[in-house]
Amino acid sequence: MLDPVKEVAAKMWPGVPVVPTQSTGATDGRFLNAAGIATYGLSGMFRDPDGSGVHGLNERIRVRSLYEGREFLYAVVKKYAG
């Protein structure tokens, strides 16, 4: 299941491992999970080690990370769509 993610990540960021994590936030995936459909999220955006002020008054992300994240997600969705 992670092969397309790993392929795109290796092309964009050679040597950077794909590490599954669990997010503490909520998503609309809860409705799919309740219907028995496994739901996974994916970002592809790098954040500052300090947390980037997530959901605070100073929330931010690097412009480069935003554009790379968009490119990453687009490439991964194309691979899954086949």
C-alpha cells in the first residue's frame, strides 16, 4: 500500500525515509472508518522542528514545503489512480 508513496518520496527527496505516524487531529475519515472503510492521510509537507505554531496565532509553513507537498500529493494520487 505504501509503495507509491515511497516511490514518489524517493524521487523527490532521495534518502529521506517514509515513516508512518499517527496524527492527533480529527478528519472526515471518521465517517468512512465508521462505515468499515480504512482511511489514511498523507501530507508530504515538512514543518519546522518547533511545530510551526500549528493551529496557533502564528501558524506557518515554508512556501517551498507547500509547493513540494502539492507536487508530492499530485504524483501519489496519479500513481494510485494508475
